[in-house]
Amino acid sequence: MPTYKPETFSISIRRLVENALKGDLDIPEFQREFVWTKDQVKDLLDSLIKGYPIGSLLVWDLSDYLTGKHVFERKNREWIIDGQQRIVSLCLLMSKKPYWMELDEWNKLLGRYKIKVNILTLDVALEYPNMKKDPAWIYPHEIFCVDKEEDLEKVATELSNKINSKLFTKIYDNVKRIWDLQDISLPQIKVNTSLENIATIFERINSAGTRVKQADVALSYIAAYNEGWIREKFMKYLDDLEDEGFYFDPTLIIRAITTIGDNKAILREVSEDFLKNKNGILDVAFSSFRQSMEKMILDLRNVGILSSEIIYAKNTIIPLIYLYHKFPNQFDFNKAFHFFLLALAQGRYSGSAESTLQEDINIIQSTSSFEEAVKKLHEKINTMKITKDVVKNSVHYQGEGRFLKLVLYLVVYKNQAVDWFTKTRLGFFKLNEINKDFTIEEHHFFPRSLLRNVGYDKDKREALANIAFINPGTNKKFREQPYTYIKKYNIDKKELLKQLIPQDEQLWKLENYEDFLDKRSEIIADELRNFMVSLYPQFYIMK
């Protein structure tokens, strides 16, 4: 069997920008827009002037390629898989619009990304008002726009007349130095091979330092062989999801679709037939995925997960979606959600745990009933001991404290708690409408500033047991102890109870903070255990 290797060669910046202008270089339609900051563009020019390397580029020469991001004519091109941000930045510095970018969008970028270079010192900076009074600061495109080397003398002469005619030689040398940046050669890796070899090639490229997601590989093939599919179906659906408050990275979505359609969560193992949509199998999987996702979002909202922001390890939804798909008539949300929560708690699919995800997909795929699938999944996972001491020692934003905060929020939401200060139900607007952009927002029951002033360290101030929940936008500038502001704002004790706040008013005083943490930790532990057991009682009997 022949060994396929990526082709590596050099390309000048001048040629690279020309290819972007003409459309010989394009970007896949699934790629997101230009996101580099002004400082990143400035640093790119500074690195070029100082001779620092700016990395290699990765392009995919796919002979069957038909469409790019914005254009439809049938013209073979090379896709930029890694390097879009640098190429657009170079185009900005040269004031030359890339082929794939809309004119309005391009003009906005030009108006925002104003980078200047000092022709005397070669310093690079973002434009500020006083620069306009100093003729030494110029836009780099004023030099890059010169077509012929012999015309550089004219540019240098004009600048020296404005600055100091005695500095002509220095100015000319610096003008020439900037103009010559276009001839710097960048390493470019070009891939042109079949899907059966592409996984290995990308692994080799990744090991060399260029990070390419396997989802980019899969999405590129889908885009290449299914004209308009990514743009008209996939990306539009992502936008619709985001409007609903559920944005997920394209990697996750494509992995969920391949799981449903090809039983593959490991993208490099997905069949070429599936990616080519042979006999419509990709369309069928996408339709099934959307149905499952719709049901999942509805069920998640019912328990208080109103946006994807609340799910801090998003890969955990993939087995959940697959269970919806595989057992639509047997699906029991509580039991599936119980597994989902424990998987979150243990970081089951975090990092590069693709094999663990695939193992769980295989379990679901091989079972004949939902009950069998959920039982076997739970055999792979441990229960979490939620005790008073565990709660008391947990910091709300890290480790197991982050998970316990999520479950605490779910309990509070189930209790139909309201924001103490606006009297609006958590997760809702005033008109009883769900806030689709809602994310968990904390209120420190005992203000951190008070606790800091009497000597409590950060972990004690940020203790899970000191956290209550409010709606986004609520004014949290409370400096008094709870005993004072509860009475000041006439906060109903019943609403405090819904957030598991001890009812003993003496515990609301600053001098009793330790006793408050002790009592509330006990209450939280009991309620969180009860909540978890209520989702899947059989699991705790088995354990």
C-alpha cells in the first residue's frame, strides 16, 4: 500500500495574498468569520518586521471541490484549513479584499483594524489620534500598494520631505524593508488524498504542531461532495439553535450526527459513503438528529437548563441525543438525565476521551431496549457521595463544586424559586416568558467584601454553601449582612426556603457565618441526594 504524505512547499506572502484575492484560495463554508483582535493583527506585522516565524499554513487540494463560503461557480480551489486568520490579517495590512469576503464586511474591518508602522523606528502600533500629526507613522498598505521596486524611491522622497530630507537614506531603507516583507516565504502544507488516508495524515500534521480538528476533515468532505449542504442546512441549523439559546460547536454537532447515522463518535472512523451522503444517509441522520435535539431541548428546559451555557461539558449531550434517537418510544428522561449528570460530574467525555464516548455509543447501539441501555451505561459509572462535609468543602466554581452548584440550581429551579430582588421567577422574564439566554448567575448570600474584611480566605468566601441564585441583570451590590438586607428588601422566608437557606435568623449574622455554612451544607446535601435518587431510584438500590 502506498504511503501518502502531505506536500510541503514555500509560498511568498505576495503570492498568498494574490491567491486569496483571485479565489484560488478559499475557505470552507463551515468556517467561522474573522475573529482576530487588533492586537493580533498588529503583532503579526511586528513579527514579520522582526523576522519572527508566523507558522505554517494548511490547505486542502480537493479535486472534487465545487463551492466555497460565499461563491457558487464551479472552480477548483484550495481550501484554507488552518491559516484563515493570518491570511485575512495580511490582506488587511495590504488593504486587499479576500475573494470570499463580502464588501460591506470588508469595509467594516478596514475601518476597525487601523495598524500603523513608524518609518523611522519600524515600531508597530494601533492608530491613536496623535499619530495623525506625526508623518512618520504610516499605514503599511501605503508601501505594499507600490507595484515596482523602482517606485519606492518616490515614496521615500515624499516621506522624507514631510519628516526630514536628511533622513532620506534611512527612510528609503525602511520603506524597502517593509516592501520586501511580501517576498517572505511561508511554509505551506498541502493535502490531496482520499478519506481513507486523511485521518493518518492529519494526525501527522497535528503532531507537528498544526492543530486540525477531525470535524474539519468531516465537514470539508461533506461540503465538497454535497454542494450547499453545509451552508444551507448545517450552518443555518446552528444559527437556529443559537437563537434558541443552545449554541454548540460544529465539532459536537457533526459528531452527534455521525453517531446517529454511522454509529461513529470517532470522526476519523466515519465512512466515506456517509460523508458523501450516499443514498441520502446523511440527510436521514441529520433529520433524526434534529428531532432528537428538539426533544432534548424541550426536556432540558423543563428541568431548568434553559441554555447550553449551563452545560459546562457539552460532549455529554451526545449519548443523551443517541438515546432519544434509538429509543424514541421507550425513552425515560429522568433515568437518562441521571446518567448525564453523573457523566458530567466525572468528566467522562472531557479532553480527548473519544474512546470512552465510542464505548458508550456501542453500548447503546448493541442493546434492544432503553432500560437495558441505561442500566449498562450506569454500570460504567460510579455514584457520587454527596455529604455535608463534601458540600461544605466545595468551592462553587471548581472541581466537584461546579457540579454540585449545577444540581443545587436544578433543585432551586424545581422549587420555582424567584429572584429575591426583582420577584421574577429564576430563568424567566417578567412576563412569564422563559429567558433562552439564561445562565446560572450567583449571589453570595454573605457578601464577599464583608467576609474578606473579617479575615475569611477566598475558598471560604466562595463556598458553595454561600451561593444563592438570581436572574442576570439583578443588582448585586449589597454590602450589608443577610440579616440586614433580608429585612430591608422584605425578602419572603418562603423564597429563602426554596433556595435552601436556613430559617434561623441568627445564622444570617456575620458572626455566625461558620454555623450558617455548617447548617446550609447539611440542608443542601440532603436535598441534592434526594434529587439524584428521585431521578433513578434503582441505581441506588443496585449500589
